[in-house]
Amino acid sequence: MQHPSGRMSDLHTSSRFEPSDALPRPRRPARRGLLRSMFFQAEAEVTQEQGQALARIVLAALGTLLFFMARQFGYGDQPLLVALAYMLASFFYLSFVSRNKERYLWRRYVLILLDLAVATYITAYFSSAGLAFYPLFLWVMIGNGIRYGERCMQFATLFGLLSFSGAMAISGFLWEHPGTYLGLMIGLVLMPKFFMVMIDRLSAANIELKVQKEQAEFMATHDVLTGLPNRAYLHTRMEQTLADAKRTDTQVAVAFIDLDSFKSINDSFGHEYGDFLLCQVADAMRGVLRAGDTVSRLGGDEFVVVVEDSDDGVRVSRVIERLFSCVGRYYTIGEYETYVTWSCGVAVYPRDGTDIHSLLKHADTAMYAAKSQGTNRFAFYDAAMSARVGEQLALRDDLRQALDRDQLEVYFQPIIDVHTGRVVSAEALLRWHHPQKGTLSPVCFIEVAEQSGLINPIGEWVLREALRMAVRWRAQSASDFKVHVNVSAHQLRQAGFEGLVASSLRSAGLPSQTLELEMTESALIEDSARTGALLEALKAIGVKIALDDFGTGFSSLSYLKSLPVDSIKIDKSFIDDLPAGGRSGALVESILMLGKRLDNHIVAEGVERQAQLEWLIAHGCRYLQGFHFSPPVPMERFLALAGTRFEISSAYQPPRRADWAQRSH
């Protein structure tokens, strides 16, 4: 645009015209530049005052036309000349405010007086008919108050009342109709106030709606509990970050974080304390990250951190180190303190994936790989992890079909009473006849069964099969016996587990003491309060409880005192070292003595050699189980084996206690 000074406006020079080294354009005619500068720039934003000046020009033009026509009814030329003068003044005012948008603000008061003067003259000139111009006074008062604030409204109201009163007095209307005048004056006083109150309320309502809109947008994109970005916002943020990384040829690291044993924290302290802990961890993560990085909560105890500009591996490691400063320490939640650790998996764009789904999936895979190595660890993704995950997924799908296709079978391993040499118990052990991989023990698939939730239906099926075998064993045996069935922590958390056991025993027609449930120490203490109540319910039914793999878990003696355990099974890892292992021997001897004092039956698992058998007999272990007698066998073979009497002999002489002390050192 060409200003009167002859210079180009910055707006056009920067956005629409050629560069400065382009050929010069011919100068526009001065008349066109003057006309434009008199009004306002077409491309620029129109201010309120410019708009009001245009409105005055339009009103003045209408008034001029009206007063021109009014001459035919006997009115003079004076109103027409006033309207023309007002229109000309409005033109000059428009030019003035276009040049001085933020200067000479006193002009507003001058303009108010000019508007009121014109309205007063016209109202007074037309006498009673001048009341038709009453809205002009309201327009001046209310319009200026809305545009320029309460001070201008007060100024316009004061002089508007004086002007209107003067016009009514000059025309004689005040003396002829004082009541009408008084009502009109009250309207002039109240209407501006009414409009200002209405505007204030509308403004307050708009502000409240804006706040509510912002809150709704925040809640749609952020986690309500921690205030961190949620999954939807994370995807949007990652799309932007990956687009920038692709354009600048840089790398982006995605860290997937999962708190270790968070469920036990919820179960021990309550979900309210667990939520409070999540908020503290989220605040700690916000405090250690860089300004450009993003941390979000996917749900539960899962967090994702997006590290931008991570070309330098050292830089990523430093960010991970800062993140790990948030854990590996105690957090105070209410009146409790809990030690918090987590596992973290890292995937890097574009090496480990070029889209959001792949990066999150691979970071999640790396996180599980880190968790399998222990607590408070992190791991970078590699392709071998996906291969292992793929194998587990395939194994899970095969396991889902194994029940329907009769690929599962329960084997039984005898437990021998060394006093009689006869089989008095049997442990039910699951086997999977995989069509490609052959016969698999639970070690190969139990973790997949627990993670997929298949452990409950499989455990129920094993219980029914074990009781079915017990029915047949009872039909051919005159002595009492027990069937041992392993129970996982997932089954103990199953609602109505004690009812399932009771109904299974009733369906089989067996006495409850026939069944002995084996549980590991870790399964028993995962939720000690609920587990204690469950064990009491099982004891009330008459079911026996065995503590399996004793010595490999927490081995807290307080659990032996508080939990209703009937028998203890010594783990095979202790039996393997016998009779030469001094420390293992001392521990086994202590367990045997402990079981005798607590009146618990002790079963030694994994007896494979004659020397182990002799040592255990010599130290008072009555019940033995292991390959020395029989491996786990199918039901038919076990039933044939159940009536066998094993020859038990021991020539082992235990060393004196002084010799034990020397060997243990």
C-alpha cells in the first residue's frame, strides 16, 4: 500500500510484493493514495473507532436524505445543512483515527460532545416530533460505554442528560409534558446501567464457558489422576515429534516404564494410597525431564517418555539415569513408606520402528525383557526380543487350544513312606503333549498360562483329573492316601476358589482329607490377609495344606506360625547337595527338626540317589519323593505302581555334631 509519505507498508513488502531487488513499479496516482489513507487500509484490521466513524457517515447520509425530504413538509434547510456538516466531520474523523489509532484518546470525549450536540439540535428543532431522535441519546451513551468503558459511559450519560433536558426545554416539551419528560429521563439513566450489567454478565458467562471448554479439552487430553498427557495426547505428540525427526534426520527415543509390584502396593495399602504414589512418581518424572521431552501415563502403573533429539546415545542414557533417580528409593504415602522400583524398555526411531504403534510395542517388549532380569532395570530393544515374544504368543494360542484338543494330561509321582515302603501320596503334575514340540513340563508354559489368564481353567481341569484318579485309587486301595495338587497365586485370587474345591470333592464323592493343596511361599504372602482367610476356609472344609518349595522363597517363620500349614516340602535344590553339602545338610536338618517341633509332615523332593535316601532316613525324614522311586507317570501306570512296596534300607551313619560344624565351615 502506498502511504502519503510515499513509502510501502511493511505488511505488503513482506507478504505480497516482490523482493527489494525487483524492478521498481510505477507510482500510483496521488488521488488514489489520498483516498485510501483518508479511510483505512483494506488489508488491515478495522478498529472499533473506524467502524463507528463509518456508521456515523451512513447515519449522516440517511439524515441528509430525510431532512431533504422534510423540506416538502414546511421544514427549513437548517437541519439538512447540519446533517451535511456532520457527515463531513465524520469523514475527517475517519481519516484522523485511521492515522492515529492509539494516540490522542481525548478525541473520544470531543466526539461524544459532538454527537450529543447534533442530537440536541435536531431534537430541539423538531419540537414534539424530535422525540423520534431519543434513541440517538441512548446510542451515544450505551455505545461509548460498550466500546470505551465505564468512564466514557459516565461522561456520555452526564452530558446526555443535560443535552436532552436542554433540547426539551428549548422545544417547550418539558413545560407541556413534564411527566413524559421525567419518564424519558429515567430511561436515559437506567438503560446504560442495564446494558452495562448485561454486558458484564455476558462477559462473565463467556469467561466461564471458556474455562469450562479449556477444562474439557484438558481432561480429554490429560490423565485426570496425575495431570500427565494421556494416550490420545501422546499419539498426537508423537506424530509431531516423528514428523520433525524425519524432516531433520534425527532420532527419537521412546521409554516404556512399568512400576514393579505395584499391585502388591495397592493390595497392602489400598487403591487410594496407590493413586497417591502414582501422583508422586509423576511429579518426580516431570521434575527431571528436559523441556522438550514428553512424559505421559497410559493407564494403571504404565508411563511412556518420549525423548527428542536423541542422536547421541550418551544423551539418552543421561535422560534414563535422571528418570531412574525417581525410583530406587522410599516414597511416603500417608503414614506409610514404600520402596519403589520400576522396569524400563527403550525403543529408538527409526532403528526400532518408524511409526507410533511399532515404537510403543517394541518399547513394551524391551520393558518386559528388563523386568525378567530383575527389578529396577532397563533394556534397549533388539529384534531377538520380538522373536521371543512371538514364540510366547504362539505358545499362548496353542495352549488355548490344548484343552479343547485333549493335548493336556496329568501325570502322577508317588510319595513314599519310608516306614512301610508304600505309596501314601501322589503329586499331580501337568504335562502338555505339544504336536510339534513333544511333551512339555509346566516350566515351559506356566508363565504364559498365568499371563494369559488360562491358569484358572487349566488349574480347575487338573483338580478334576487328580480327583478322578483318586476315585480309582480308592477303589483298589484299602489304606488312606492323599493326592497333592499344585495351586498358583492366580488361582488363590480367584473368587470362590474354596467353593470350587468343595464342589469338586462332592462331585467326586471323596472325603476332603484326600486332597492336599500345594502352595509356594510367594503365593501365600502375596496377599497375606486374604490368603489367611482362604486357608481357614479350606481347613474348615477339611482340605490339607502343603507349603511347597520351602527354603527358596521368603522362608519367614512367622508364616509357619500364623498360617494353617499341614506339611512342608523341602525343595530339590537342597536335596541335590546331600550328603556332601555342608550348608544344605545343615539347613535340611534344621527344617526336619522344625517340622517335628511344629508337628508338620516333611516331604523331601527330588530324591534321586541312594546316598540321598540314606542321609534323609538317618536324619528322620519319613516321606520321600523323586526319580529314585519313580518319575511322574500317566494315570494308568501310577495306579499299577500304587500297590508296590519299595525296599528301603539305610546303612548311613550321621556324623557327630562337631563334625557338622567343621564341615559347614
